[in-house]
Amino acid sequence: MENSGRIKKELEKLSDTLDSSFSDVSIVLAAGHGKRIKSERSKMLHEIWGKPTVWRVCKAAIEGLSSPNQIIVVGKKALEVANALGKKRNRVFVFQPEQKGTGDAVKKAIEHKSLLSFRGNVYVFPGDMGLLSPDTVKNFKAKFNSSDCDMMVMTGIFKGDPRDNYYGRIVKSKIFPNEVIEIKEHKDILAMEDEVEYRVNFRGNIESFTKNELLNIKEFNTGVYAFKIEPFKKHVYEITDKNIQGEIYITDLIKIYNDHGLKVGTSPVTNNDLVIAFNVKSVLKKMEDTFRNIIYNRLKDIITIDDPEDFFIAEETVERIIDLDKKYPMLDISIGKGAYIGESIVINRGLQIGRNSVLTGNVRFGENVKVEDDVVMSTYPNQWIIIGNNAHIYRNNVIKGNITIGNNVRIETGVRITGSDDSPVKIGNNVLIKGTSYILGSVIEDDILIEHSILKQVYVERVVKKDGSIQPIRYIIPYPEGLDSISQLKYE
């Protein structure tokens, strides 16, 4: 309990308050650890396209509902998940000490003091639905608001062999069209005897379904729900753990609502891929592939991507590319197989990035820059690499830190360049650096050739010789240190 108390105190520090001027609140269920994912890290923090899945769900909910009000229920690895998401305006964290099911999680959320006087609608999202989009949420909200339902379930339509549909089926009334009777789990349907009909009393009428009818229901539960808050607050405590699993399930609210004469409806999505969640690594990989395909389809007619199945361009950079496309009729940008381009990379026209090059941190490119294969560029958050027009970075080079590279610079293979906060690197125009060279915290004037040299915190001046040529810099090596620690081995 002491540990639980400490966690709650830390969560309070990360929490804000809800804003009553917004009519909706999202509850994100992020308490599960996910044993089947086989990882010490919380399932919620496994990434899809560079961002934790729970971060993506939270973002989609806020943007889709047009409301910053959000309650995130955390449990296993609670502080790890909460710290990864961080403090945000109108966001509240709630602790679920024991994982007793989705119904218990929403009870913990609804008990929070911030909801005592809240009068809007409540939307519940699973934290592992990392492909959920703001548009999907927006459409769900619109459908709920235009209906007379007290509860609504976001659903998918299964495509394929019904025997491969392991989702909970949406069982709807045959007498009252589109009203939900219950969600029937796949394993429970399989356990039915073939010749025995499933009979249920719905609104005073006995409705019956054969095993085959239930198996062939295509509409399935995604785990996303909408509620009018007053009946939700009133009836959520009627959910019990009287089932084989001994857990409290939010889906039991459907029967409770029906028993009280409340209406439950559904809202099918147009793309099932956007509402899948994961419990195992293979499904997470499939979700990553789906997201990559989404990014590729956004860019495929704007830039050249050599391998649609092997590249990474952060979403922030994707948006900058799309904005650039609106500004210029031709971009001539190409991205090699296996290239990784981070979120703070400012791309320009004519940029060529080679195979397996990794660009992270803050990098700004001029026009017509060529970066060959296996190049690494990186900075700390407060640093920038700025590269001028028509620069050419050869393969296998490493460029890190605070660095400015001028126009028409050529950096051939075998070069390392490092600039720190105190000692940035500035390379002028028309400079050629070749051979095995290392540049650290130095300033190099225009038009200079540097070859096989180690330059550490030096100023390299452009010197014109009598014949009009520029003095090259070759074979500059600092005075060695530690020679007295080295001796020659003697062999017989």
C-alpha cells in the first residue's frame, strides 16, 4: 500500500484538471502490462513508427474529440507510462493497482474528483490501438451525437473466413434493428452445441440464434465506446466479476443498459486496420507495416522512396515534405532503402539520401544536397547541423553536433566531423575534405583542400600562394600523447 500511495502522489504531480467548457472527455485504458508481448517494458510503450502506442491513442482521442480533457488509467509500470506521456493541460492520471478488467479500470476513472461535476460525454479507448486516427474518432463522435443511443460501440466488419474471426461478435436484435443485445465472445460461441439455439430475452421478446448464425456475424467489437455520462455514472457500478475469469468487463454494461431500457448502438469503421490492437509481437509488427504503408502512400507521388518496405521518415518531417510540395512544382527528392530520417530534419529540393543513412536531431539541408550510403548525422536537442546548397557527403561519414557546412562543399569517405556547444564547426564554401580526416570544433575558410588531417579547435585560413593557388592542408597530425607508455614487442 505504501508503494501504491507513492505512485498516486507522483501521478498527482503529473496531473492537471479537466476543463468544463469542453463537452467530452476521453478515458484511455493503459494499465495492462501485456504478458504475451514478452517484454519487461510496458505494452503501452511499445512503439509504432517512432511513438509509443499509448501516445498515439491519446493524441487521436484529443484531436478527434476536439477536447483536451483526458483521463489515463495506468497500472503496471504506472510511472514509466505516465512519465513517457508527460504532464499536459487537462490531462489526469488515475492508478489501477490490480488489473481486474476494463470495467474496473473505467470505475477508477469515473471516481476521479474531476468528473464529479462533469456533464459531457465519455469516450473509452484501449491504449494499445496505436493506428487509431483522429478522423476515425471524429466520425465516431459525430455518429454518437446524431443518435439517440445512451451507449455506442465502435465496430469493425470482419472480412474473411468466419472461423478466423476471434473478435467478440456484435449480436443485434432481429426485432429492433440496429440495437445491440450483447457482445458474444468467439470462444463462447464455439462452446455451444451445434443443434442448440442461443435464446435471449430482449425488451420482453425471446430472440434466438443458431451457432452458425453467431459464428457468421461479421460485425465485431473494437474496444472503443461512447457513453452519455449520467447513465454511465449510475450503472457502471452494477458490473460485477461474476464470470469464469473473475474480472470486471465493460462489455457487461450492454446487458445492464438493456435491462434498464437504455439504448446501445454501433458505429462501424471504414478501415479495420486502423482499429486493431496488439497482444503479441507479430501483430505489433503488422501494425508498424500498416503505418509505413500509410506514410508511403502519402509520399509516393511527391518523392522517390527506393523501398516502400524499408524506410523511416518521421511524421513531422513528412508534413514538411508535403508543405514543400505545395510550394514548389518539382522536388526531386530521393530516399534510399533503409534510410532513417528523424522528426527535426528540414528537407529541401534536390536532396538525395543514400541507403541506410541515419539522420537524427536537428539537420537543415540546402538545395541539391547529396548524402551517400551509410552516413550518420546527429545532434543534441539544442544543436544544429546546417548544410549549404550543392554539398556532397560521401558514404560512411559521421557528422555530429553544432556544424555549419557551406555551399559546394565535398566531404569524401573517411571523414568525421564533431562540433560541440562551446566549439562548433564552421566550414566555408567550396571546401574539399578527403582522406582519413577528423575535424573537431574548428573554423575553415572558403576554397580549402583538407586531406588526411586531424584538426582540433583550430582556425584554417585561406592562403593564396604566389602562383594563385590556394594552400592545401595535408597530413596535419597533433603531437602524440602517451608515447612513454608504448614499447616495442620483441619476438624471437
